[in-house]
Amino acid sequence: MVEWSATDRRVCGVGTGGTVELRVGGWTPSNDAVPIGRSVDAILAGETDEIALPDVDLRADETSIEPPKRFGPGRHTLDISAALSTALAFEGRATLTTDGTLTFREPTVVTIGFRDDRERETITVPGTAAGLAVAVSAAATSIETVGPERSHPASRPPTPTVEFGRRSIPDRFETASEDRPVLSVPPSAQAVLVAAPLAYYLGARMETTSGSPQLATADRVRELPQLPALSGVVSEWLRRLVDLDCRLRRLPCEGNLPIPEHLDADRLREKSPVDRLRVALETELDDTVEWPLTVYVDDDVESGRWLPYVLDRLSLVVPAEASELDPKALLRRSLDEFFRGESPNVEAVDPSLSASRSHAWLAEGTPIDAYSLVRPAVDSPTADGTLSIDVICNDLEMAAERQVAEAYRNFTGFAADVRLHERLTVSKLASVLESTTDFVHFIGHCERNGLRCPDGTLAAADLDRCGARSFFLNACGSYYEGHELVRRGATVGGVTLTRVLEEQAATVGSAFARLLAVGVPFAPALRIARGEIITGQDYVVVGDGTHSLVPPVEPPAVVSATEIDGDVLLRYDRISTVAGRSYVDPFGGGRRRCGEVSTARLSHGDAAAFLDGRRLPVVWNGRLRWADELANEIESRSFHAS
């Protein structure tokens, strides 16, 4: 995982492979990014007049180069062989001087992308609770620093994939110090998974035992409660320790969070994670941060295949509980002529959810307000500079929703090849879904036998595979078809549980498209988009809801804006699906953890200035708007008020 940060004088990329630092001559963030044409994990764009490149091998437009060199008109891409694979894209004339500085005749927009080439390894363990405990113990050795920097996602390498069978573990996972903490839990898959994130973060060895759960170190044993109370305790311990570590860590190009004055920060940075846990449990921290993700699990050892998904995101894990859904929660419409037609309805359940931002369901039943993890997510290749998108309108009465094609052409930093199809036959629709593409947006009907076409219906179960990496089936009752598409190869998709009104479907589809185009991950994007309609709970995500179509140039966030006593109250909420990230407060300039909302009360003029030029969704007086469009309206209100 790669993170970036930028100031007016330097740009940094940080990953498990190392750090790349580029000195820049006055960096101003820009949304007019040059398509980078490379597979990257993180991307940013800004205007500058010079960039000092590392003293490493360089390639320009696929050819090795040595400075000095002049670049003529046109688009150019430089590849830098550094600790992280780094690429720069720009348009126009430039000069690479003998000291390795790329200079421009005038301030020029440059897109920078970083990629961490570290590969995910595989371990094989018996398909038992004890086998899962071995997998957790192995994954707990993967973080290479014991310091508080382990709280940053870029310091945590990809954890190994878990397979079941005869035990086979790479040597490097077996050679960890045996004096590390030991976390013992009952011999159930559910208990192992619930405690896994804490064991992983502590670097502990996990064991299954018939006795009481406990955390044992060389000098102390802490007793833990049995399930279900175990989940609350380990979640609280993990939250407190990560909160403390986020304050203590010192990383290149990252600002610092406040540390309580009574703590000896320098001494704590040298302590082990379990020693810092003791301090975290004894320290009152003003923690108003919502955790990004909770995964809900049954007692099923097969859920252990999702272990890398849980650990990479440092998710909390709790036992799955759900009740029958109150019929009023999904509004049933009686006027069938207003709906898209006969469609399969899903009997959803009402899950008992924690206070996290996003919720992943790895248990029986189809939940509302959580996305269903259908199969273990694999590493999806990041777009290599051209994003492939298919918009399919199979009912011309719904043609108004075709405008989403334009939204998909506006991905910043990536060229989007958007293909618009109309009234596809069964065979042609199957061909699109089986072909390799990044995203399919289907507009039409879904019947009990599949997606409706002019010559019949297509059932996803009849496909040889799903080549679409992600999709949105904006059709009534499309859950089962979407579920099958994920089983056949897709990473994630948006679907409906029951019948939806055509006008409301178009509203959700249009908002969802724009949110995806600015880099909002699937689950938050659909959650925001469905807030536009009263039957929003009909829309859910299947598959990996943390997936984004492309890395966003501007970190995704949502702003809430409300007029109050002649001013505008703004709430800036940075979106993250991985624990440990922080961001620069856009109002105060300090540092905050993702999950903590920043607020400011501004005049109409200052609020308009803040929103101007940003590609951010804004909930304005309860309705979804867009910052760059709303800025003029707010400025106009300020003018008339004066």
C-alpha cells in the first residue's frame, strides 16, 4: 500500500518498499492531471516549474536516458527506478539538467504516480481453528517495524494469502522471535478471526486453547472474556493502541498529531507494541475517530480465506448478529405500473452493526447497510492509464441515465475509454460481461431469469466468466445476478434488493457515477448516492466495498454544508477504508486522523472560496451537490445578502 503527501516544496511517496522524495519548485495541487499511462497505487497532480529527480535510472517515453536532455512539444512520461516505482507525466517543453532537475519554461501540470511492487506470498494451513491461528501468527510477523510507524498503512506489507491443506509456510514467517506475546483464544474459527487484528498488530503468536482467552507476555498475563464480549475488548484495545501509535509515529512528509504532554514520546517510540498497549489502556485520549471498517463473521473456518482482507485494512471483527427486517425499512410499493417490472425480491436481514464507517458481512443472510463479501478478494491490477468502461442501456425508456457516460469520462489522471451500448442482445451482453473491462454500468430491467435483453434474458450463471472488474446493475432486484458476477470473477458491484422507481434509479445511477469518478470507493459511494432517494436501502454492494476504480488524485472526502445565522457551517469528512491514515485539516492546517470530522463556520464568500475548484461531493442543505458547481451559488447568496 502506498501513501503520498505534498507540500509546496516536496512530494513524497511512502510504501513498504521505501520512500521516494521529490523536491519541487512551488507545488500547487491541480485537478487538470495529465493521464499517466502507467499502473500505479497512488497518484497526485500539481503545477510546478521544476522537480529534482532522484539519482537513479531514468526512462523517458519507454527509452533509457541520461541528462542533460531536452523534451519537445507533446506528452511525455518519465519512469524512475527508485524504492517505489515512480512515473511522471507532463505535456510540453522541458529540460532535464545535468544535476537531474526537470525544469519547465513556465509552471506546468505534472502527474506523479507511485507503485509498490512487493508481491503477496501464500501460506497453507489445515482448515481448522488451530490452522487459522497459525496463519494469524505468520501474518503477525510481516510488519517489519515494531515502532509506532506500523500504524501507517504504508508500513504494513500485504499479508499472505491463506490456503487450506497440508501446512506450508515460507521460512521468513517461521523465524520470528519466540519471545513475542501469545494471544490464546478458544478453538473456534470465530474466536480466532475476532482476535486476529489485535494479534497481528501486536506481532503476537496466536494459539487455541480450551481455557479462558488471554494475552501473555514474559512478565504478565491479561485475562480476556469469552465471546461475544471478547470482540468488544480486543476491538477497544486495538483502537486505543493504534490511536496512540498514530500520535507517536514520525514518517517522511507527514505532519504530526498532538501527543498528551504527560507522555514521554521518545521513550515510548522505543517500546514494543505490547508495552505501548499498556500505556494506551492507561491514557485518556480524546479519541473521536470512527473506525473505517468492521467485518462480521460466523463460526466458519472458510471465512479464514478472508484473513488478508481483514488484516490489510486493519478491520475490526465481531460476531455476526441479525434480525428479521422490519418491512417498513424497505418501502414496498403497491403501484406496480410505476416500477421497472416483475423482478426477484431479496429477503434481506437487519444486521446489528458497530459504529464503524463501513461494514462487511461474512455470514449467512443478505444484509442492508453492509456489503456482502462473496469470495476472497484478489489483488486487482490498477488501471494502466486507460480505464475501460461500458455503459449499457437496454431499455430506451430509461435513456436519460445514459448521461453517466460523460461522468465516467472525467476521471482525473487516467484516460477513460467509455463505450455506450444500446439494446444489447443476450449474446452481445454476455460478450461485454465476459470481456476484460474495468467497469460495466447496466441500465435496464432484471427479471427472475436474468437481465432483460431484446431477445430474452441473460443469467449471470450462464457466463463462462465475468471479465468485468466491477459493475453497477441499476435494475430491479439485481442482487442475485450481481452476486453471481462476483462469484465468476468480478471484484465488486452495486445492485438492488427489490423493485425501484425509474426516476429514483436514474438519480442514484447519476450520483454513483460521479462519486466513482472522483475516487470514492464503492461502498461509501453507493451509501452517499442512495441518500438521494427515500428507498435508498434497496441499493447494496456485493464484493469488496473498499474497491476504487482508480486511485484518486485528490483524496476522497465528502463535505456537509448548512446555512446557519448568515454563515455556512462546513464539515469536511475524509473518506478512508483502511485504518491508520491521517489528513491535513483543510481549515486549520493541523493533522487529523481519517474518521475524525473537521468543521469550520465561514462566511458565504469564504465558503465559496473553499469549495471553488474542488471535485468534492457536498451535501448542501440535505441534498447532494458538487463543490465546483455549488461555489458560484453560495457566492451569489453572499452577494445578494450584502
